[in-house]
Amino acid sequence: MKIFNCVFLFLVLLNYRVTAQIDFVNQATALGVEMTAGDLEYGSGISFCDFNSDGWDDISIATSSGNQSEFYLNEQDGTFTRQNFTLTDNNVQGRQIIWADYDNDGDKDLFIISNLNGNHLYNNNGSLVFTDVTAAAGLPTTNIESWGASFGDINNDGYLDIFISNRDESFMQPNLLFLNNQDGTFTDISVSAGIHTTSHLSFCCAFFDYNNDGWQDIYVANDKDFNENFLYHNNGDNTFTNVAHSAGVDIAIDAMSTTIGDYNNDGWFDIYVTNTPIGGNAFFRNNGDNTFTNVTEVTGTDFHSFAWGAVFLDADNDMDQDLYVSSSMDGSVPVLPSAQFYTNAGNGTFSTPDTGFVNDDRISHSNAIGDVDNDGYPEIIVSNSNNENVFIWKNQTPQDNNWLKLNLEGVVSNKDGIGSRIEISVNGEKQYRYTLCGEGYISQNSNSEFFGLGTNTEVDYVKVTWLSGVIDYIENVDGNQQITIVEGSNPLSISEVETSPKLFVKNPVSEYLEGYSSGRIYEIRLYGILGDLVKKSKINTNSFKIAVGDLKPGIYFLEVYDEKNRYFKRLIKK
């Protein structure tokens, strides 16, 4: 019995030692970010995105009416300098700031969401000089009660589309989905796409692929207990079906956030939704079979305060994702916390270590993660209300573990690589990330994806599955570095020979579509992304070479008939 007690005590102390090491200290003022977002009801949005693409995360903050949106450039040493961008209508109330390369020209454009003065899309000329193109792009220029937005690529054509969440208390203005026309303009396809046509007081949304079928779905957080959340399943033809009920995520609460992550490293992305004390937050585990299970109580992450922003991060780089939640309480009422950090125990549960985050007692709403000094240990920025300065929670955790940071650059896919699925293996243990643009509660995280490696110094492999269908695969990657993966630069079954039973096809294609089969091929059909037949050829051999130089770059689907079988393949046309 004594031996058992000693072992038990050792395990308890060991666990305490590990969790107690996590430490975050507010260093906003020391790092040069001395500003407030004002005192906007329900808070102002925050972005931790590298807006000048120099490899260092910058900071952008939406503000209340009468104040300019604020932008802070990382001086490549972890300190920041305020930038004075010339923007039209930059002294109006903002809800969310999102940086996204909507025109695929290699620089980040700016979208500012407002539910008072209308939204604004600014085109970046490449040197952080901006032109308001809202009207020219075909987006609404009047106030439509917008609260949040997210960018994704619903038809995998390589251009980012926009979903705008509107919270109209008169219940007139629905959410809107805009399709990118690939020429700098957008078309409102909300009705034809199957988006609800009435208001549901939507706070925010997130594009993610909940069933790993290669198409981006949309999850929407709706306020009030008479509004169920939506999970729009992408049908692959520019239409969506709300499957929230059958998937088990149609919860009706005061839903604020749509935070996406893979807390149990099973390759299926989970959803965390914040709420008020009544009922608490909701944590939905993806079961991998088109359904989710509410694991809030099991994981211990119900919180029971007035929760808003939430973000997943591997704070100590121990190979699993932890969770930080903000609240609009200041901590003066003990049962209503101002914020909470949850440590992932690695066994499907979370704990709440009593360490770090000293004086985290402000009324807060949105938060985001980035890496101010590129040391591989992520920081958290928090937008505070009541005219209080923002928090930059500098990660002071002892750097006993190793890490890897990944950035993506699309070629056939959208330039930012949004919607990509990243898998790594570390000593046989896998981790997964999904790239988003506009997530959580009116926030935007770093474009870098962070992976903790524990004490391992090398990654077995990195596998990136792009929305185009291209798969990049890199083996034996050293830890403690930041790398950029360009689509198609390290192909797996791409630019090599892609195989399936009896059929071999070179992919991607340029001027010619070439392949052969172990059996005799009788007919080949090539379809566009929307199912339109673009090529058809009758042959009677076991090989083929078809000219496709006249086709536009993009995604195509190949259908091949041989003596006994019919094969389908997704192709990339360069």
C-alpha cells in the first residue's frame, strides 16, 4: 500500500510540475502596443495576421465609433510600431478585421466588418497602400448589420469566397454568401446556395471540412436560445444543406464563437462554442461519421461564465492543443471567471492550472494567437473593453520542448492556402491542423500553423492536402524552424505517376493528359469543377495522350472506362 501511495503521489506531483510550467505574462506595453479598442458593446475584433508577409506576425484591432482601426507592424524583433494606413471611413465602428488575398496577387487585402457603418473591402497594391473596392467588388456598401465574416473556397477554384454573418435584431437581414468571380468581383449566391433567408442573429462562422471530403463546409454561431446553430454541408455544386440536426450540433444557446481544432489528434476537426453561464459552453467532438458528440462535461471545459472568444493552441508544445477562453466578466464575482486557460491532459480531458495570466481581470471578448518573436511558442492577444489596453500574453513557458511552424503558399489553390489539411507525424504520433481565415469570435489567428514536438527534434513527415487535391509530402523535417510549403513543390502522387488499380495517370497536367492502363481503354471523359463535360474521346488502346492546353487552369475530374471498370480521378490543370 505504501508503494502504491508513493507512486500515486509521484504521478500527481509530476503532473503538477508539467502543468505549472505554463506561464503567460502580459507584455503589451513593453512590446509597444499601447492602445484601446474603446468600449463597444460585445467587443471589438482582433487579428494576429502577418499583413506585410515578412514572416513576422502583426496586430490589427477593430475599434468603436470615432476611433481609427489600429495596425501594429512587427519590427522583426518582437516589438511593434503603430502604422497609419490611409483608409476611407477609418474612424467608424469596426467589429472584425480580416486579412485575405482575395485576388491571388500575393499580398494581403483588408476586410473590415461593421454593423453600424457598412463593411469595407480594401485592395492592397502590394506596398500597404489601400483602395476601397467594396462597391466595385459587388459587395454591399450600406449597413447590413454585419458582425463577423470568414473567407473560404466553396468550389475549390482557387479563389476565396466570403460568408458574412449578420446579426439584425429586426430579423430582416439574413446571412450572405458571396462567390468570388476570379476577376476582383463577387456574386451574391446566398439564395441559390441554400443559405437561410431570414435573420438568425448570427455572430460569426467558420469554413472547415467537417467530414474530410475535400469540400469546405460552414458552421454558424447564432445568438439566443430560440436560434439553432447551422452546419452547412457543401454539396460540391455551389449549394449547401443544413445538416446541424443530424450531425448533433444544432445547439440553441447564446452562441458566440466557432472555434475549430483537433483536441484529440484523430484527424477529425472538432468545434468549441462559447455561451453564457446558463448551460455553459459546448464542446463537440467529431466522431468521423458525419456526427458529433457533446463532450463538454467529459472534457471539463464548460466554463460557466459570459464567454466570448476562444482559441486552441499548444501552449507548451507538448503535442496536444490547449484552450483559452475570454469572458465579459472582470473576475469580481468568483463564480463568473474573467477568463480561463485549459491544459490538455492528452487523455480527452482538460485541467485548469493555477499558473500564469496574472491580472487577467478585464472585460474581454475576442482573442487570437500568433508568435511575436518567432520562438515557436505561441502568444495570445486579447481585445479588452471599457477603454482598457489590449493584453498581449507573452508565452514565458520554459522552452523544454521543440516545435515546427508551417506556412502555405497556394499555386492552383488560393494563394494563402486557406482550407488546407495538414498532417504531421512525430515519432509515430500524428497531429492535424486546418487553415482558416476568420475564426473564433470576430478574430483572425496567425497564418502560421504551430505544432509542438515534445522532446522530439525531428518530424517523420509533413503532409499537406490542398483544396485543389494536390498533396505535398516532406519527410525527415528538422524541428525548431519555420518553413513555407509551396503547393506542388514536394508532391505525393503529383508530378509523379498517380496510381489506382490498373490505371496510371500523370497529374498535374499542362499541355497533354497522359496515362495508360493494364487493360484496354474504350472511352475517356473530362469534366469541369461544376460537372460540365469539356473533353470526350473514344479510343481502343491501353494508353492515351489528349491535348488539354486549351483548358483553363483549375480542377477537373477524369472518368475512364476500360474493359471491366470505370475509374474517377481528380486532376489539376496548370
